[in-house]
Amino acid sequence: MKRERIERLAIDSAAGELNEDVQILFDAYLAEHPQAGQWAEDIARIYKETETAIGAKTRDADAGRGMPAVKISRLSDMKWRSFGRWAAALIVGALVGFTGGRWTINGETDRIAFIKPERPAVEVKTISDLKEKYAGTFWGDKVLALLESRPGQRYKADFQDIDFWHEYRQHIKEIITG
């Protein structure tokens, strides 16, 4: 047997995971091969030392509390000082950006000007008012035609009068004779 396989079997033997038949065969092999027996004893000793060290570390952790050792911090325990610094930096940056964006090259700030109309807008109430004002002009006639037309007055195609095959045949005859 190779050393790796002997070491694996020795670990399983020290952990008590081998069944009786395999354990008997493994012990018989180790008795016949002294070098393999030495390897198995070293592995079993290392396994036992590791098991006791892990047991000593985990036995004392969170003794008697029954809770995990992970500390869960609440939102109220957040570092408010660092949060305040970030908020202040954000506010200062916004103010600097706002004032810097309003500044012109000559160093003066632009004022917002509200435009006041000189005369009040006259509201057109009926189509007849539009006809009086825009009748006779090219675009006025177009707009008035759109305003006066109703959906039922649109052009309708009468598909019974059109025979597409007849027109196609006429077209072909013109090409051939033409």
C-alpha cells in the first residue's frame, strides 16, 4: 500500500470510522509492515493532539450563554461621527457646486429675470374668430380645414370600384404593346 492510503486509513481508524472487518485487516497489514505501522502511529498521534487542541479552543468559547460568538451591531450603534462628516462634506460640495455654477467669468452672479408680458394674450374662443383673422392665407386655410373637418368627413376608399387585377392586366398589355 502507498503511504497516502495508509495515512488516510490511520486517520479514519483514530476517528473510529472504520468498521470491524476493515479495522482487523488494517491492523494485520500494519503488523506485517513495520514501516507502515510507524506511519500509522505518527498519524494517529497527530490526530489525537489536533482533536484535543480543537476541543480546548471550542470548549471555552461562549461557555454557558448558548449564543454564537458573533457580535451583531444595531443601527443605533453606527458611528454617527463618521456619518456626520460625510453628510457635511456632501452639503459643502453641493453648495460649492451650486455657487460655482452660477458664477460667470467676470465674477458677477446672474440674476434670474422674470419676463412680464407687455400686453395680455387674447384668447380665441371660436372658429369664426380664426376665420376672420386667418382666412385667405395659405397656412390659415390648412389649419381651418383641419379644425372644421370631422372624422366622418375623411376620404373613404371604395374598394368595390377598384379591380386590381384588371389594372394589372392593362399595365401588362401597355408594356407588351408599347
